[in-house]
Amino acid sequence: MSKEKYAVIGHPIKHTMSPFINKRLFQLDNKEAEYEVFEVEDIEKDIEKLKKLKGFNITIPHKKNIIPYLDYITEKAKLCGSVNTVLIKDNKLYGTSTDGIGMRLSLESHGLSFKGKLLLLGNGGAARAVAFEALDYCDSLLVAARNPDSAKAFTQELKAAFKNKEINCCSLKEIPDESFDLLINTTAAGMYPKPEESPVGKDVIKNCKALYDAVYNPHDTLLIKMAESLGVKCIHGMEMLVNQAAAAHEFWLEGDFKPYNREDIYKLTKDSVSEMNRHFYSKT
């Protein structure tokens, strides 16, 4: 019996840790499966190849681009307009988003939550998934993005879906000097191979009680380093990556899925950081 095949797609995708994480999760699932990396620049050109898989994960820049090719999409993924996980069944594509769930689960493991006043950096696919998850819990949300016009359009969508919530937007350079319970970075600033970048400086970070950087490579981003130097509680991006991958397996395996032990997820996160450092930063 041949192994079921899964993959992660994106462009560029050399930085991905998805194969290491998902292969370990399949071991925890007691399931034999293959997991590959597909460099996909144009989904239309590769859609037939993707249909031959059992499922795939999606990263930058295809979380929105994949939607027209789906036969079914979950309500939350449809609402946020972002898909990071696809299941192929009977030659039909089923899409969902596990980014928001992954972040919520990792926050909860640290005794934190989306409650209170949130500052969200970015307005791409991950930002959309996180925002639609967070607004079920938070009191207010400020979206700060490089392009204020696109951020405004994004917040208008959010306001239409969450009419009783305080939702505003601004430029990354015009974040108000006020306190926030949680800062969430979903921009690519600081990601390998440009670790010298940060979406905001200490003037913004100092006003935040906690910080979650969705960038996972490198583990200690410039944003994380600045926050830790100010005594701000931080959560690293690898935790979101592992937790959203675990949620993706639940979607893929459906009735055959058995929930993971939290200790297994913690160990996988730790091992993933070690593997990433060995692969990307070892001098030997």
C-alpha cells in the first residue's frame, strides 16, 4: 500500500520548517505518509499536480490565491479570506485556516489570551486569520500596516463582521503612544534572510504587556530581542507554526485524528527550533 502524500506550497519557501514538523506529527499520528516541499509560483500551473496529493499546507503568498480553486471552504476561512490547509477527497479540494487556532492554543499554553486591547501588525493572510479568531475574544483591535489604504479596507471587513467591537487602523509609522495587552506581529519583517529588520521599535514595544511574533526563523527575532530587553513577555513564532500544523492534521485525518499530548507539542516545538538552528545557522 502506497503512502499518502502531503506537501507545503509557497514562493519563496526555502525557509520552511514544515517538513520536519509534519513528519514528526505523522509519527505521533501513527501514520505513514510522505511530506514534501513544492515551490509554487503560479497555482494555476500546478493545480493538477496538487490534486494528486492527499493534502497540503499553504504559506506566503498563496493563502488568498488558493481560494478560487477550492470546492469547499470552512465558514471561518471564508470569513477571513485566508486558507492555509487543504484536504483532497474524491478529487475535490476542501480548505480551512488553522493560523488563528494555532496562535490561540499557544497563547493559552502560556496563560495568555486574545482578551483585552490588541495591536496587530500586518494585514496579509496570517493577519486575517488571526484577526477573525481574536475578535471573538478581544475588546478592541488596532491594525497597523505598511499600506494604510489596504489596512483600511481590511478593517472595514472586520467591522462588518464584528459590529460591536472597536476596530481601527493606522500606518506602522503612526501607532499611537498608548498601552496594549498584546502585540501580534504577522508581517515578514525580521524573517530569514533579513533578521536585521523589525516592524516596530522599542517606542511601541514598551507599551505592550505581551508580544507574539509569528516570524519563526530566526527563533530570536530583533523584535523578540527588543521586547525581552524591556521585560515584555514574549511568545516565539515556532509555537504558532507547530500548533497550526497540529490543527491541520486534525482537519486532514478527520475521524481518525487523536488529540496530541501537550508535552509532545512542547517537545516538538523545542526540537524544531534546534533543527532550524542546525539547518540555517550551523557553521559546520
